[in-house]
Amino acid sequence: MAYGQKICVLATLAAAMGLTPAWAASPSSTPSFDIAIRHQAFEPPSVTVPAGQVVTLMVNNEDAQPAEFESGDLGREKVIPGGTRLPVVVGPLKPGRYGFFNDFHSASTGTLIAVPPKP
């Protein structure tokens, strides 16, 4: 059985049992935050997200050149071709600050700030 088929079988079994594993959660249940790459800079340069949950960063590269969203803090590295919008899924994160940068233009940096939910 191929890897993709195994994932489908596991997801089907989990759904039948009333469970939704984190890796099978629908994208609509994950909070999404927009980040643009404009003139080789991240806009906004910092994004605040909720701590303790998985979030999707929708990275929209408005430039013609490719960019690489990279973060050792977040353990992510993704090439975003020019003129495209791609998701980068991170978390759940502990409260704190997480740096990211464009590996193709190292002066372009940003910060993800994970904050605990308000009581």
C-alpha cells in the first residue's frame, strides 16, 4: 500500500471513530495570517498569532523574483516563487518571538510573536 493510501485509510478510520488527528484537520479550522513579500521585504514585518495552536501563514510573494521563507526558530523553509501565494503551517507554538527571513535576500527579516490567549 502506498504512503498516500495509508494516510487516507488512517484518516478514514479516525473519522469513523469521531477523531480528527492534527495532521488531518481541515485548513479552515486553522487560523490564517497574511504576510506579503513586497520589494523583497516582509509586510507586515511582525505578525502576532495565538500560542498553543497550529496556524497557517499565507505568504504572498508580490515580487517577480522567488523568495525563500526560512526560520530556524520555526523549523520551516519554503520557496515562494514570484507572483504566488503559498501556505506555511507552524505550531503549536509556545509564547515567544520567532524570527524568519528571506534566504534569497537576507536583509529581509520578520518576527512571529506567539501570545497566550486572554483569560
